[in-house]
Amino acid sequence: MDSAHVDDVPTRYSDFAEFEVRGRTPVYLAWARGVAGDPPTADLIATLPRIKRQPALFFAAARHAGAPETEDYPAFRDFVHEHWARIEQVVLTHSTQTNEAKRCAVLLPFLSLLSGPLALVEMGASAGLCLYPDRYAYRYTLDGGSTHEIRPDGARTAAGAGARTPVLDCALRDGVSLPRSLPEVVHRGGVDLSPVDPADPGSRAWLHSLIWPGQHDQRGPRLDAALDIAAADPPKILAGDLLERLEESVAACPAGTTPVVFHTAVLGYLEPPARAEFVRRVTELDCVWISVEGVTLLPDVAAQVPESIRRHKGIFVVAVNGRPLATAHGHGDWVRALDTP
């Protein structure tokens, strides 16, 4: 969605139900629809700071506090009201640092077009799992149903015993080109308000809580494998506000590399003036800028996208240096070429 700042709780939760989780997780669909029609619970959520009212954060906090993963909304509602103090504490001390490595499958077709070696700089990096596109294996499904696999040299896949390299499945639609190769990455850095240590058990447990109900069997092992990769070779993530440390993070890129500043589902956590300032500053840097954000989040990008697509809340747009090239699934399931004027 376009913003993580929530003013109208019922409307935001209704939108979350209809545009983000319908058809993907029945538990969150039931909870979101329930909150949208439950004034006492919506009012309770509204006591949280605006940035902490997001459905994904609130639901993850409830599950982290022990809420049962049931489609029975009254049971969930009772748990929330009985355990509010614990849920509130989790919400206030955590954030939606969803670190889905499969988003690399959306980034790879565009990264593979760049001249290397690459210095990757991720805004809102969390544990930095999207900084390892060269360490993952990919299985792309093409138009017509054929598949194509790309693997790091010598990689053991997630299907093997003791495997450490996850396989990222993604559909390439409407003419998105297969990646030419895995990029040569020589620097992995970025900025996050509160960087996640991929080796810390508590941090890993929270990232698991952020996986949506019904998706853990698939996403959980992938998360653990990606965290193991990051823990073995930690990225250089600066703690702080991305506006304050953007230039510093790019300046850390080694000479002779192509700096690539990228972000996925991050700018919604900034207020509109801060987003505009980020765009102004990143476009002044000597770097390639790749954004994967909500369809209307960046006005200059949205203006280049057909209105028929802008109406679809929950869709993401992949833009390179401010030019939209594709739409994408928020967690990396597919990427579709975009015809723009």
C-alpha cells in the first residue's frame, strides 16, 4: 500500500483485506475484515502511534504475543483485548522489517543489465537479505510455462540435504527478459533505522512472526537459509535515518564499482515530504537508483504508469532511475513488463 502511516483504522484494515491479503492468507483476511467492522478494537489500535497501526505490524505483534492463527475473528478479538499490554509492548518495540529474499528475483532482471562490479546499497535494509542476489538460486517461469534456472557456481539448493542456498521461484510475464547472469557484487551496504543482526535468535524469531499465516512452510526455510548466508558474510548496514545517511552509504562504495541504491516497500514509512526529499537527493548522486514501491507512492513514477494499473492497490512498480519498467508482486512471486509512454 502507499503509506504505512494509518489515520483511519477501519478503512486501512478494509483495504488491507481486499487488496493485499484476499486470496493469500485466510487468517489475516478474517482478522482485517473483523477489525474494520469492530469499532472497539479499531479504537484500541488507534491509540498506537500512526506508524504503528499498520495491519502487518499489528497482526505480527499479536502472533508474536501468542495469538492463535485462527480464522475465528471473535477468538482473535478476545485475545487482543485480554493481552493488549503485551501486544502493545511488541508493537512499540518492533517494526515491519519484512526481509523477503525472494524480492531479489524481481530485482535480478534489472541488476543483470548493469555494468559491474556492483556495489549494492539498500535503503531500509533490515537484515540485508536482498543484498545477496548473487548468492541465491532462481527458478523463473516464462510465458508459456517453461522454466529456466540460474544458480551460483557450486551452489547447493534448498532441495538437498543440509542445503544452504534457497531457490527463489518467480514468474516472468509479458516480456520481462531473463537475467543475463548473476551480478558480480563486491560491496553490500545500506541504511536501516534499526539494523537486524541475522545471527541473533530474537531477531530471527521476529522475522518469522512477520511471515503471514499459511505461508510459513514455504517462506520460513527460505528465510532461515538467507539469514545464514547473511550471518556468514554480514553486510555493512549503517544505523540511522535513510535521509541522513544516504550520501554516506553511497560514499562507502569502492572505487571502480557501479553503486546501486535500491529499496523495496520502504518509502511508505516516510511522510510525503521526506519521500520527495529522498528522491531529490538520490537522483543527484552518481548511482543507479532502483525502486520497488507501491504503485502510487512516487508521484513522478506514478504519472508514467497507465491509470488502469494505478487503480490496483497492492501492486508494486519497478522503476530504474525514476522510469517505471515493470509491475511486481510485493513478495516477489512475479514481475510483469510495463509499457509506458
